[in-house]
Amino acid sequence: MAFESLSEKLNAAFKKLRGKGRLKEADIKEAMREVRLALLEADVGFKVVREFVNTVSERSLGADVLESLTPAQMVIKIVNEELCTLMGSVNAKLNISPKPPTVVMLIGLQGAGKTTNGAKLADYMRKHHGKNPLLAACDIYRPAAILQLQTVGKQLQIPVFEMGMKNPVEIAKASVEHANKSGNDIVFLDTAGRLHIDDALVDELKAIKAAVNPTEIMLVVDAMIGQDAVNAAAAFNDALGIDSVMLTKLDGDARGGAALSVRAVTGKPIKFAGIGEKLDQFEPFHPDRIASRILGMGDILTLIEKAEQAFDEKKAQEMTAKLMKNKFTLTDYYDQLMSLKSMGGLSDIAGMLPGVDAKALAGASIDNNMLSKTEAIILSMTPHERDNPSVLNSSRKKRIAAGSGTAVVDINRLLKQFDMMQTMTKQMTKGKLPAMFGGKGFSWK
């Protein structure tokens, strides 16, 4: 889980501060020592750590903090603000050319995840910004690179431009011309990588840059390689002049050093993050939200966005109306379970809730076997039975069990869960339904 180790150590340091009431200068210096160690162990660069701790210390030793009634909270607030500043303060948007197509050149070391995450970015721009993307296969060296891009493009239903093993510079130029003719308003160039930065790689990337004049050069870096990712970012920036960074495999980096260092070292914003292997596990990089997660304050905004993506608002309001009239069916119940599944593991969701120990739910997820049984049982019912579960007598249950490959006990368990949920919603006669049932909230009297 991203930042898990760093989050634990920082929160341990702040826990000591909270127990002291009024703070002395010595208390803050001790806390800053622990913050320094936590950041260094998280693989944050030494210079970055030194500057960060000096800034936080200077602000924390001010009279407004030491004389505050809640000095510990003031220190945490300062750390939160400085973490945001370290990572870029606000989410930076992708540069869009006033004259289409926008050309985004994706660069990075081999294995960083350019191909898959470039396709994820294209899908994100289509879904959230109404773009018509084109993926261009400019990596002619890595075995099966073109096939990989075609495969992921097919899965996401995004067109892929390729010319086989021809010159990458010519492929890049031809892809932009193709985009112009085909109405694609944004092109993502999937360029080649190497295990290390060498002259041949840099020369090729410079040639592509000169040929197509990209709107944005985005460096893709693997967050799991820690300080090496930061060093690679600095080297690429010196050689090519990057505009932004995309972090990949952020979910696998328990330390978080790359996320905290790369902006400070390159001066370039982190714009996006890959947070898992699945094609929908991708999100804009919000420094304020990341800082909040690191300090255990949760990330409600991202959770709401995930819920809104998983639950269609119109459908959610229809579901609310059904609940109000007690017409919520087993089919509706199954739809809700599937939507919850699409939001990810329970530990991912818990990590966005303030004060919830996500580590305690590490690896937890909705049981796929349970979902499969639920689907089989519900689909083995007649429409009348789904709308009126009360008609399910012994003989009907036996028929459904035989048709779904389950046991009567499984059907009884499902009906019990369904009844419990209906009972709960009946009791909620005031306020708002949870977001999972009513999108942004659907109030009633």
C-alpha cells in the first residue's frame, strides 16, 4: 500500500506530540528528528529531507504554534502544508494544444509502465475530458511492444497507429498526420525505453521531439525503484527537458520516496499516478490528497469520485426511489454489489476514510466467490421471484439451488442478507442515504 511505512512512522511521531499538551522547543526538535528519519527511510533524497525539515522546524518554532492551545495540531497542519508544497501543491492538468492534435510524448526507462499507463491516460482523457485519443507505437526494439499496445488499445477500445519496425521518428510523424486525417485530437507516443539512459536513447528521443514538436513530454517513472526513479527523472530532464511526470506502481511503494522527491528534484509536476495493474486503476495526482493520506487524515474527495464513477447517478436516484417505496429487488441488490466491487479492495477504500486503519484491512476485498454465487442464484430465479422474494418456498429454493449449482443454505444466506439490508433502509426515514445508493446524496422527509 502506498506510503504505508512513511504514514506509520509520521503518525507515531505526532502521537507523542499530541500527548504533551503545551509544547516546548525540545519537543518539536525531537519530533523533527523522527520526521527526518521517517523521510530518509522512505527513500526521500537527503537534500529534499534537509530542506523540508528545516522549513517545518522554522515554522513550528514560531510563537503562534508554541502558544497555541493545540500546538500538536498546528505542527501537523504545517507538515501537511509542506508535504503539499513538496509535491506541487495542486493537481496540474495535461497541456492541451490550441490547435489539435495535442501530442503527448511518453518517455522513460524500460519496465516503468509506459505502454499500459499511457493507454490508461488516453482512456482517462477520453472519459473525463471528451477527447478522441490515438495511441502510436514508436517502440520498435522491445519484443512484443507493438502487440502489447494493440492488446491494451483493443481492451480500452482506443485505436493504435503502428508501422511495424520502421524508424520511430517516421512513425511519430506519420501518427500525427494520421490523427489529423482521422479526427483524433490527442496522440500519445509510446516511445522506447532502455534499462539505463544512454546516448542512443537520448538521441532518438531528441529526434522525435524535433520532428513532432510535442505539446507535452511526460516522463513515466516506476515509484517502486525509489531514489533511482528520482535520479532517472533528473537525468531525463537534463537531457530532454520534460514537462511533467507520471508515477506508476504507486500502490506497490510502501515508502513513497519517489512521490515526495521527484517534484523537488526536477521542478516538474507529477500529473498522474498508476495505482494498480487493472486498466481503471489510474488517477490524477493530487498533492493535497496524497499528503492527507500520508498523515492519516483520509481522502474523502477521491472516495467520492470513485463512488460517482462506480455508481451511475441517474440509476442511483432510481435505486433510492425504489428503496423509499420498498421496491428494491434482488436484481438491484446484485447491481449494487458489483458496483462496490469496481471501487477496489476494502483496504483501498478504508485508506481514504479519516481515522480508519487501512492496514488492518490489507488485502481485504469483496469475496468474488460470494459474488459468483449471488449472481448464479439471482439469475436462476424467475423475474417474478426476483421482484417478490417472499414467494420463495422450499420447492422453489431447491429448483434455484439445482439451477445455480449452489445449496439451499446459500439461498437462505442471500435472502437473510437482503432482508437485513431492507430492514436497515426502512429505519432510515430522515437524513440522507449513503452515496452508494444515492450518488451525491438523495434527501427525503
